[in-house]
Amino acid sequence: MSYRFLNSALLTLLLSFGVGAGTGSAQAAEAPSIAQLMQRAAQAWAAEDHAGWTEALEALHRQRPWNHDFMRQLVIGYALTDQTAKAFSMMLTMQQQGLAENWDEIEAVESLRSYPLYEYLRDLMREAGQPFGEVRTAAMVERKWPMPEAIAQDPETGRVFVGTVRDGLVLVRAPGAAGFEVFADPERVAGLQAVFALHVDAERGHLWAATGGASQYRNYRISDYGRTALIQLDLGSGAKLGEFRVLPDGVPHLLGAITQAADGTVYAADSLAPIVYRLVPGAERPEAWIAQPTFTGLRGIALSADERRLYVSDYELGLYFFELGEEARTFRLGAPETLNLGGIDGLYRWRNSLVVIQNGITPERVLRLDLSEDGTVVEQIAAIAVAQPEFDIPTWGTLAGDDLLFFGASHWQHVDSRGRVTAPPLADVPILRSPVDRAENVVVGSEMIERIKHGDAAKDGKQD
């Protein structure tokens, strides 16, 4: 299995060699901004001031504890400044979080290679990048439909809907059909632009689309930037039933992920501003319902089964939830240190678990996070799909019973800021299907303990 953790017994042995796991939590003390720290790090690196570079990276890591790049660079910084114990501690933290890295390709960590512990952490982190999980291709979005970004399924008919950024299309594919066809487009649906999220309301016969001005949209105008809306379509015909625009306030907005309560209330995350919008039945426009200034970039959104909590993913800061009531209160979702919460795009609720799609770390992966009974803490972590060969920045998905349908790849990294292909041709985008209920968490490390017991593993000192 590629998604592996060292167990507690092995951790105890490693700690006896002076190597401890990192905390994985941000410190609340005031600190310079990310931009200032990045500039400080760049200046130190250019001046070959490795100590200053490492100090700047430590500050960046405190503010962005899940950032894979900062963690990798800290290992390098510690190696370059002869802080060997800290280097191995960070490597151990990364390994515990299931991150993959090929340290043999990084010349700057040469000083670590004479330690036996290096080999074992290196091997585990290399193995973490191997494919794992039960995945099959359910459909393909052909390259003629560039930049698919939104996906939803009608549970009653089995139809799959896909929204595109480049052309602002809503596509549909019926079960057994050869491919997708156009269901709605900007010519027939006024106000439809780049489509970033879809949601099926089968009970009421509606398809909701989150749309807005994005520079990658083919018919983009500068005046469209920051304008966004929820569009309500007839689930059968694709006819427009309503348009609910976010009121302009001088701040750019772009509605993304959508979820819906039983009473028909729609919640949408703003990917440009740290706001969750709410559209109650009968309202004329979405209202800014929750604002959290510390958020860096909202992505996924999901309601708990009892609708008492609303979960959101922040791409840099991880998972949070709001206790719903007259005044929504914000809490960080409790999680074990072995869970890296960075780079989460898609977020979905399955039973009393959250399903997340992570593309901001290596390996890219899909996880099931089993929650405590009160839904406030992650108690178990299960890998659904990891490092699949089809993966090329997996983004969004939708639950189909006990399965997750999700885009295995994206076109974002293959186009420029205006949506033009940088290295044609684009590839078709696979829609993958993975069972959520069969995901398992396997704790591995016992074989390493046996090797340590027999004197074959890490020891306090270098190899001869």
C-alpha cells in the first residue's frame, strides 16, 4: 500500500534517536505576511544566506503548516545549516502525513545520506508516491470541451452533468451514451459564463450552476471580473428558471462549490473572497452569510447529515466547520498530526465522513475522513485513491451512492491566463469512479521495527 504511516511503537524508537514528529499546527502569534516572508526567503537564498533562508521558511511553515513545498525546503535548509535532527524531524512529519518525495534527486540533502535513518524515511516516502486504490474510468470529457471544472449527477436518472470554464457550457451524458452533449450554453441561457460548480436538486427538478467572470472564459470582458451568480436551470430541459446575482460591493467575487439543505437553501463558497453565501428559497439574491478574514482561498463545502454544521476547505489552511444557528460560529476541524490538510479542492460528505480531493500536495490523493459522532474531529483516515496514473491535478467530484465520481485531471496547468492552450493538444479528461465504502487505512511500520530490533535500522550515529 502506498499510503503508509509509521506506528506508535516505531515513533517511540525514532524519538529515542532524537527525532520527533512535527506539530502540524499554525501558531497564533503575530507574524509578517506571507508575501513579506517569501521576499525575505528569496533575498536570503540569492545571497547564499542559508541560515536566513531557513529562518524565513520556518516562519512560512508556521503560517502555512500543510504546505508541502515549505516542508521540503525546510529539510533542505536544515541539511545545509547542519541541523540534522531538525531535518529528520521534518522528514518524519512529512512521512507521517503520507507525503511523497524522492530525496535522492535533491543534492542539497547530501549531508543526511550517511545516516541509516535517511534510507528508511527515503524509501517510505518514495513508496508513498506509488499508485494505490480502486479506480476505474467511468467516462471521458473529450478535449473539444476544454477546462471541465464542475460535475454533478442526477441520482434518479443517472445522468452526469459537467460544467466548463472555457466555453461556459453545461454538458450532459446519459447512462450508456457514447459521450457528452450540450445541455445549456451562454447563447440560450443569458448570464451563463464560466461554470465552476453544479448541483442537482432532484426533489425540485433543478440544476444549479455557479458561474462568473474568469479570464479563461472565451467571451471574457474585463468588466465581467468579480461578477458572479447562481443560475437555476430546469433539470429536464436545461431552460433557465432564475438568476441570482451577488450584489457588487467593490470586491471581486466568484462563487464556486455548492451544497443544499433539505429546505432548498443553497450555500456557495466564494473562491475570491473569504465568504460563504446563502440563498434561501424566495430570496432575490445570495446574502453574504459567513465571512472569515483569515481564510486564504475557499474551495469545497459540505453540510453535515443533521445540517447543524457546514464544512469548508481552505486550500492553504485546511478544514473548518461552522456551527449553524442564529450566529454561525467558526471552528477548525480537529485532526490527527498524521493528516496533512493542505491543497484540498473537492469536499463532500458521505454518511458521517468527509471525502476530500487533494491536489496541492504530493502525492495527489482522494481520502475518506471518518468523523467523531459529533462531527467535530477526524478519527480515522482512509485512502480511496492515491497517485493514480490518470491523475494530473484531480479537482472536483460528486457522490454517486457509495462511489465518488471525480475528474482525474485538469486543464488549468495546460492553458495560460486567457485560457489559451500552451502546449497543444489538450488531453481528454477522465471521469474516474472509486468506491468510498471500501477505502481502508493500513498502519505500516512493523517490518521496520523488526529490522531495528535486529540492529539493521537507524542508530544514533552515522554509517561508517
